[in-house]
Amino acid sequence: QVQLVESGGGLVQPGGSLRLSCAAPGSIFSILVMGWYRQTPGKQRDLVATITGGGRTNYADSVKGRFTISRDNAKKMVYLQMDSLKPEDTAVYYCNTDPPGGVFRSWGQGTQVTVSS
């Protein structure tokens, strides 16, 4: 079963930065629209950023101007550069296709991001 693997989370102070990585194996990775999602306890998983195979990006209003999604099709990796982090960015972050559940039917384990002083 193809497995998504997220990494790069951690504890950071408000205003700090983190870079998340997602390994997304598969022969058709380069044509997939990939996204980063986040979830806090008791709430639904929200889409925060997407990127097409050709590199066109889109962001949720809450992260626009602070987060940057990118990808390396040769390495089958998706990244999320998070700058000017706020406490409300605290969540478990996941990657998947947009919409999810197609090629990657199971979610990865996610990576915890905690923004706190």
C-alpha cells in the first residue's frame, strides 16, 4: 500500500519558521495536485495549500503570504515552508492529493506543529 510520510514538525515560537516535507511515492506523482492539510482535536481536517503538477499554487486565506508550498517531482516530494507562524497554526499537518482519497487512500501519520512561547 502506498504510504504518505510527513516530517519536519516541531515546537516553534510565534514568528518562527518551519519547513514540512512529504514523501509521496508513486509513478504518477508528477501529474497529481497535492495539498497540505491541517487538523486540530475535535475539528475537521482543513486544506491550507495546494500545488498542481506544473507548480501552480493556491492558499487558504489564513496562511496566504506566510506559507509557501512547493514540490520536487523527481524526488516525489512536497514541501510546506511556514513563516511568521502564529499560535493558531498549531495542528497536525498532513499531505494528500486534492481532493484526498484517490491515489493515496490512507492518510499518513502527519507531523505535529506547535507554535507557542
